[in-house]
Amino acid sequence: MALLVVLVALVPGVWWVSYTRLVAARSDVDDSWAEVDAELLRRYELATRIVETASATSDPDRIEELIHWLDAAVAAPRTPEAANEFEPPLGEAIDRLAGPILRDRLDDVDDRIAVAGSFYNTRVEQLDRRVRAFASGFVARRHGFERATFFEF
């Protein structure tokens, strides 16, 4: 009888703790993605400056390519999946046109993206661990928590 009382009290407590930790982990992932996204927006602004600077002296095909990937990245949803799709070709297009004047600023922005992305990926790993764990996995499935996408930069 005492065991039944303990179980009745313990199960909701474990459920509540697991749910609270999952909510906190998902919130951490969302907050850290906002940091990555802010840095990506800085990169897009810098890419726009590169287009303006390079327009007079660079190959029009390369400028057109950068504009294409910049427009695609800006129009894409603000998600890790979209960033993983559009950032590599955008980065290559930026690298082909960035002159020495903007190279330092671009390197600084890229470093900031890498740091924010690393922090984001750590948070994703923590959430994923909770979603896969035994007790919290039941809670995660019941309440629609899913594994998050890693950011590749």
C-alpha cells in the first residue's frame, strides 16, 4: 500500500520535472538560434555592401551569383534547415568577391557565427539527449517535443 502511494506521488513528479526540463531545453535552443540568426543577418548586410563595392570592378556573373544566393538566403525561413541549405553557396559567393577592405569585417562576422553556432549546437545536443532519454522520452513524445536540427557552418 505504501509503495502504491509512493508511485502515485512519484510518477506525476517525474513527469512534471521532465516536462519542465524539456521546455527549458527547447527554449534554450530557440534563444541560441536567435543569436545565430542575428549574426547571419549581419552577414547578409555585409554581403549587400560587398555587392555595392564590387559592382564597379568585378565580374558581373559573380555579382549576379552573389545577389542570387543573398536573395535566396534572405527570403528563406529563419530556420537551421534553411541556413544549412543556403549558407554554403552564399559563403562561396561572398568569398569570391570580398575585397581586402571588407575581408576583416567578414572574418569577424564569420567568427561570431561560428561561436553562436557552436553554442546553438550544444543546446541542440542537450535537448536531443532529453528527448532520447528513457523517462523524459515518454514525456517528449506525449507533448510533441522533437529533436532539433544542428547548424552547419
